[in-house]
Amino acid sequence: MNSAFLLTLLLAVAVGSHVVDLPSKALFKVGDRRELACKMSSCPEKVTFSWTSLEDKPLYATVNNKDRESVLVFENVTQYHENTIVCKAYCGKESKQAKTKITVYSFPRNPVISGYDRLILGNESVLDCEVSSVYPSEFFEVQWLKGDKVLKTDEGKYGTDVLSSSYTFIPSSEDDGKAITCRATLSLVEMINETKETSGRMKVLSAPRNVNVSGATAVSLGSNLTLTCEAEGNPKPEFTWTALKPDGQSVEMGKSQDLFMHNVSLSDAGTYQCDVSNDLDRQNTRVSVIVQAPPMDTLIVVSPQSSLKEGDTVSISCKSSSVPVTQVVLSRRENNKDRELMTSKGNETYVILSVKLSDSGMFVCEAFNEHGSQRTTLNLTVEAHFLEVELQPDSVIVSDRGSSLVLSCQASSCPRPEFSWKNLSNMPILRQNKTVGFQSQLFLDPVELEDEGTYLCEVTCGSIKKSKQTEVKVFSFPTSPIIKGSGPGLVGEMRKLTCTVQEVFPANHFQILWMDGEIEMYSEFGSFSNGTTNLTSVYPYSMDRKDQGKLITCKVLLNMRGVPAAQGVRTASTTLSIHYPPRATKITVSPLTELKEGETVSISCVSDSFPVGRTVLSRVSDGIQTELIASDGVETLLTLPSVELDDSGFYVCQASNMYGNHSDSVEITVNAPPRNTTVEVLPSTDVHEGQNITICCRSVSFPPPVVVLSKLDSETNIYSLDGNFLLINLTPNDTGLYQVNVTNDLGYETEIFSINVIEKRYDPPLGWNDLIIPAISLGAAAALLSVVVNVLRARKMGSYDLTKCNLGTV
């Protein structure tokens, strides 16, 4: 082969090179139908195409192949179509490829604003803006604008399809009717810049304020009255007039801004309230109306109004409804003459602190003003009283030792009663007592055992003397019982529980019960004693696992009439603690022990022991045990959110405490379809006629796959269990495209490659002068050097050394 031939060969290769036509970038909108075309129009024959995803995801598209064009069809674009894709085209023995980046976006709707149509004046308000179904959210920007002024800007965050933005401010009256705008912008550099916005008119509401009433409030009897109520607010306030009566009742007078009354009477005098309200709040103001008239309805009021007894306090009031009242005079009629007792310019009260029989008689009230006068009289009668005595409590009293007890003696129908406290021996009682007015109290504080007995309260009123008596009984039950001997023990041991209740009285009224829930197991009673004593009861029992956690109660009862139910029963409880080593250890796998790669599995380890010990979950693979998780508790739970092939193996659950250990195990198998398939041709895909090649196929899967090798223009298939193929004594007819198909029960994966068999030629040896050729370009010189080196090596060795491979299947 001479230099001219080599130059011609290189020029032919350079001229015959083909180009794959594929856009480097593509922008898809979610929901659209899009097509992506890959072309090799320079190839004179039918072109074979293959599409490959450079990211770990399927293409999610259908392929439509033609002679020199292959089209990917995306029927309904979603976020999953965002990918980097390679199109590889084969023209005869030559293959070319091109890469494109698919970017997906979604911006279907305008922003939605809320909260702008009901703002409260002066209150902090929050406006919300939401833009839904957006992608990619991190390239979005949300702005709040009032007119052309930007109030706030929020950036989108990765991983959400809804953008939310809030604007907080305090509205003023100037904001009412102004427009507020939420603007959303999607900016993908050199691809798209799209903006959508929504505006709304702000409505600022305010509660009623500056409430005021105008008009004359002092009128003459029989004239007309007009009052006007004024206020500000948005929405426009509504008005309601109400008359407030002295007895606390209110009467609605009208629902207008003006209150008009014709021919007013004395009953119209009083307080009137104007209520102003809108949707936000309610305000009111009050005004007093005075009706001027001569004295009317003059009367004398006596309190109390019932029959008066000697020593009572009586109040005499002289009242008149005249307006204005110039003077009020209260007098007493004596010997047909009025003796003045009190003179005032209003309604004042004359008080007699301790009335006598001589205070009986006629009282006169007379009212004067510039319009006239009016007079009224009242007869007052004072009677002698009758002594009544009441003692509380008046029945048998049962009191707790150390508590406080008060005996209260009440005298009635006597202005100045005299009290004394005695016992049945008619001896004074040396305890603190306090007498105030008509009541005397005896304080037993604190109550002691010697306070038991009968008590008398004697009351003297002039020549009258009366008494009442009551009986006091004392008990002592100060504390709850105490249980001892309730510590933990092993199964089969004999233990004793001791229950003690301290300082009880009277002991013969006490009973001690041992209870298992509501079941009475043992009972005993106390014996008689003169003072307080301690009661003790012992209950023996045998430790049994079924009694674990059983609640044993010591219940002490005071069987004494009159003792309050809450104070007559006290209890103490203890929980039996039975210790034993781990048992019933169980490992559970959910949902299955045979899984597919990527599935979620939960492994639960449960054991029964007391005290609860430590639970360890481990995996045994290739004879090596690895601890995965450990905890102190009844259950240990491990969740693998996405299992892998390496997660296969035996899982062992071992529970242990101070008394021993117990374990359980299970085997988990993880299956996966073939992936990461690679093909290596040794020594090269370009070989000489008569040589042998080894095809090594690597793949990750379980169960092990079947590997099939086929030539694309032939129907012959070759099967392999270890992924290795040996092709012997190749001929030029073996040149072409080959496909490796890796298949197991869960799926398959294919790889396409080409083999070029160079026909043998018998030419004279090359001389060094034949290798000197003009440099076409740096790439052509490198290609020429490679050809020369390979030719010389082939001439010297006869063939390539075949590299052995034993790659198998993972």
C-alpha cells in the first residue's frame, strides 16, 4: 500500500462522515403533545436509530422510525419527561450520536388573591396570593404591587407545585378603593420569561366612632323633645334609640337617627341610649332627660316594711318625683303639731338605730318647688319581740381529730342578746368563743379526743332565757395506709405484704381489707383502745408470671356513723413486679419476605421479658453478622424505604436481659430486573478476518438473567448463562450490528454494538518512505499513526492477544 492510496482512503473517510440533526435544547409545556425528531439525511441508505436516557428514568415516549428520521412522541407532557436524551444513528458501519436537554414547565393559571375585600381600619391585615400547578417552582418569583410600587418579593422554593405568598400591613382610610396586585413570573434563562398577574380593589372597613347626641335634654311637662344621634363608620352605621328604665329594663324607642317625643310626661324622664352599629362593632352613648314639673307622687318609704320590734333599726325616706325639688321636709306629729326631723334638697333618709315602743306614731313628708307642694303621712308601729335561739350544727357532729370545728349560736327577735357556753355539768367551757351582734361562735381548733361531749348555748334577752344543745364525736384517721415488701422478685418466690395505718381512733371501728381488684382476699378488724393506735395487717403471696402487673390494694374502712364517705375510706395500692428472662421472641416482615428492589419493607422484632431488656436486629450475609438497630424496649422496628440487592440475607432478632436471652430469624430475598448493562468486545470491535473475539456482558439483577446475543440482520440467537460469548474464525460476513438482550422474570435490558471484520489483504512489506505523507490535519495525522502501528503489529504477531474475561452476572 503506497502513500497515495492512504491519502485517498483518508479523504474518502473525511468526505463520507455523517451528521445527526437533533436540537440541543427543547422546552415542553405540561399537558402539550410534543415531538422530538432525530435525522441523518446525509446517509444514502436506511438509518437505524436508538434513543437512550442519560438520567435514571424511562423515556415515557413512543418512537416513530422512518428511513432517515426517528421521532419521539410525547402525548401528554408531564414533569417526568424532563430528561437528557441521546439519539444514536447507524449508517452502515458508521454510528453518530447527538444529545438534547428537555426542560418542562407549567404555568397554567393566574394568581388568586384573597383577603383584600374586607380590611379593618387600623388592624393588621394579611393578604394571601396563591399560584397553583407551577413547575419548576424554584424559577418563579411572586411580587406584591400597589400601583407601580413593589411592596414585597418572594422566591419560589424547590419541590412544590403551589406558590403561596402573604403580604401583611395595617390599612388606612386612603387604601380604600386602591388596587393591589399579585404578579407571578417564570424565568428560564434563554428559554422563557412569562408573567401573569391578578389585581383587586381593597375595601377598608371601620367600626362606628365619634358618637355624639345633640338636642335639649331639659324640657317642661307636656312639651316636645327631639334628640339627634351622629356617628362615623364604614359601612354606614345604623341607629337604635333605647329608654333605660330605673328597674333595669330597656324599651326600644326607634331605629332612626332622630328620637322625637310628643307631649312628654314625668314617666319620660330618665336615661336614653343611642346604639350605633355596623358589621364590625357597636358603640353607644347615653343622655339624661329631665322633665320639669311640680311635686307629684310624694310618699314616705319605711325599711324594713314588716312589723318593727324593739331594738330594730329603721330607715324612713321621704321621696317625690317632682323636678326640680327645691326642699323636702320630714316631720313627726306630736300633740297635733309637726316636729321637724330632717330637711334636705333631695331624697335623704332618716335612720333610727334602735327603735322603742315610744317611737310609734305618725310621720309627715312634704315636698316643695317653684311650681307648688305636696304632703303625705305614714303611721309607724313598734312591737315587743319574742326571743328565738338556733344552734348550728343542731344534730350529732362527727369531727376529725386535728380539724377545725365551729359551733354557731344564733339569737333572733332580741336587739341585745347575751350568750354563754356550758356542758352537761353546767360548767363553763374553756375554749375560745366570739360574740358579734346576734351570733356567738365556739371554736374547737384543733379538735382533740377530749373534745367529745355535749355542748349547750344559753341566750338571755331581758327576763327571757332559752338554750339549745348538740353532741360532738371525734375520730382519727389522718393518713392513708402504707404497704411495704412490694419490691420485684423472681417467679416462684414467696413474698409478704405489710399494710400499716397510723394513729387511728376509735380502733374497734376500723377494718383492714386486702383486695385483688374488686375481689376481697383477706380481712381483719381493730380492737378497742383508749387513745390513738397503729393497725397492721400481713398478706403472704407466691410470685407467678400471670400476676405480672396485678394491682393489690390495702383498703382501710372506718365504720362509724356520721363520718363523711370521703374520709371513711383510705387505700394504698402496689403493683406486683415479676421478673423473668426473654421469651416468645418473634421477628415479623411486612409486607413479604421476597421483595422487588425499591419496595418498602418493615422488620419488627418483639419479645416478652421483665424487666424489658435490649433487643438487637442484625443481618447475616456471607457468614458475617452486622448489627442494624438496637433498642431498649418490647419492640424494635426497622423500616427500609427502598430495598436493594445488598439487603438480601438472614435477619436475626435477639432479646436479652439480666436473666438470659432468646432469638428468632427470617430470610429476606430482594429481586431486581437487569440494569446497568454494559458490553465489552475483546480485543476490539475492529478485527481481522479469521480472528476470534470475546464478548463480555455485565449486568446487575436477581434472579440471575439469561443473556441472548443476536445479529440484527439474522434470526440466529446465542444463549449464555454467564454473559460471555466467544466468536471464532470471523469472516467479513460477520460485520454488522449486534444486540445483547439480558432477561430475568422481572424485566429485560438491551445493548446494541457493531463489529467490523477487516478482510485479509496480501501486500508487499511497507517501507518507511511509504509512511511519509503530507499532514492533512492534526486529527488525520493521529488516525494515520494509529493505522500504521496496528498494521505493523499485525504483520509481526499475526493477531491480537485475546484478553480472557470471566465477568459473570452480579
